Amino acid sequence: MVGVFQTPLDADTIKAKARALGADLVGIADGAVMDAHPPDPRDPRRPKDITEHDGGRVIVLAKRYSAGTTRIARWDERHKYYNDELVLTMLEETSLELVFWLEDNGYPAIIIPPTHADPWLYRGDRNQHMTTVLSLTHAAVEAGLGTLGLNLQLITPEFGPRVLVTAVMCSVDCETDGRREEALCLGPECGRCLTACPGDVVGHWERDWPACDSYRSPHGFSQLAGHLGDILEAPDDAARLDMIRSETSFNLWQSILRGAGVISGCRRCQDVCPVGEDYARMIGDSLEEIPEATPEKARRLAAMAEAEARGALPGSYAGQERWIGALGYLGSDAAE
């Protein structure tokens, strides 16, 4: 019955509309392929788990970060938080406009934002790493936008990892994009993401996500819960009142008001990645030096590179090889 009211749409028309609405990058993944290849088979997050009706296509939209904020080296700079939150707001508005346009053409659609975690999976641990209902980085790879890097961040040819992504699910019958077969990441021989990480959470084709969360969301739920707990445990009313009036309370209030520091936060690993057409053109001159570098980090990267040269790739690579891609810098035998 619904098909009677549908306007024929092809992939090029959908992508052109998304770009006209403000997206910088657009790709379309096959929902059935994503259903068949969940990033973590132990905890599959698949389009069909969200909707059985409208998950045939996953339209992934990306918006770049501003170069001006990227050139600020401090990871905890609140101007970056606010600017990034505004980028996300714009991207969400673009996604909503695309949903309404698709529905005007007869195709029910739904937004998958990067900030929505499944509340049913929360177990009362404020330090628990909460993942999104659908991995948008993996969806972006399936949609042909890029590949995953050493720390499993999305890397695109145009903007490196300096993008935010959302997705729109819709069962419109159109062509889909294919994955890139070769990795864009330069691996541990580069390792700038690991070198710059203030929390030292980057591993060998993996990341310590719970440890990263306190930097990615420095004024998020964990920090709010901890601060409220500290207030309750203060020794007296005067101490509690001082904590209520503290800078920490002020920052948390501001972040709740706008989401800056909650849905935005540290992105040093994204800032310093040399991949992307934008890097040399707009930001590389200001980020050449990495003040977070240490001899220990350099030794760890050298050990990773040496292991790869021997063909000893870690299990973390094997588990994500589909989305990382073949390591072209090692030659054809990289994954053997």
C-alpha cells in the first residue's frame, strides 16, 4: 500500500538533497549487509534491531569540524566544546530535514543520532561505557565514507577523522555504496593519535573506551554523578554549599544547558591525524608539534611497528579488519 505513494528516488538524488541541506559527506549503506556483519557479534547493534520496517538503507551524513577550533591544541578548551556542539546541532537538523523530505516522497525514515545510548543497558555503574544503539563509525565505513584508524576512529579522505556523523534509516530502493578495501590510517609508524592522547587510552588497533569517556565527555553523566556524590558525602553544610557554588558545578550546569562538554569533549586524536585533504591546507602548520609526546609512547609505537613488520598483527586488528581495511603500507601480506 505504501508503495503507491512513493516517488522514485535514486542514490544520487538522495545524496544531492543531503548535501543541499548541509551535509559535507554522504554515503548509503545496505542495511541487510550491516545486519549480517555487526561490529561486535556478542552484542550486535543492527538496523533490524531498531526497526523491522525501515532499515533497508542506512544513509550516513557527515559534517566537518571547523578548522579554527581544531587549531586550538588544548584538549579541554570550552570554545571547542561549544563549537562542536553547534556542529552536531546543525547535523541533526540536516538529518531531520532529510527525514521529512524522504517522508514527503513516501518513505518513512528515522534518525540515528551519535549521542543516543540504550538506557536499558545501563547497570548502575556511572563509569560504564555506554555505546550507541547503532555504531555510526562502522555504518560510515559500510557507506563508503572512510575506514577506521589505529584507535578505531573514523577516517575520511576529505577531512581525516575531523567529522561528526549521524544516520537516517529508510527502506528506499536505491543503490548502496561499497566499503574501501585499503586502510586510510598510516598505522603505528605514524601513531600521532596515540602520541597526542591526554589519557593515553590508544592501543594497537583498539582503544580503552571507558578511560576515554572521561575525556570525550568531561562534564557528562559520570562526572555529574560523582560530583553529586561528593556533595552528599561532604563533612558539613558549609562544605556542601561551597561545592554547590564551585566551578565544577558551574561547568556541569553550563554543559547540561547546552550539551557542551557532554556530547562534545576531547578530540585531540582527531585534531592531529595527518590524513585528510584539509590537514595540510588548513591546520597542519599549527599542530606539527605534539606536547603530549613521551619517550614511553614512542617506544610503544616502535614495538607495534616492529610487530607488524614481522606479520604479528594483534587480535584487535583481526576483529575489526573489515572496517579498518588492508594495511597497504605493509604490502599484500599484512593480514596473514
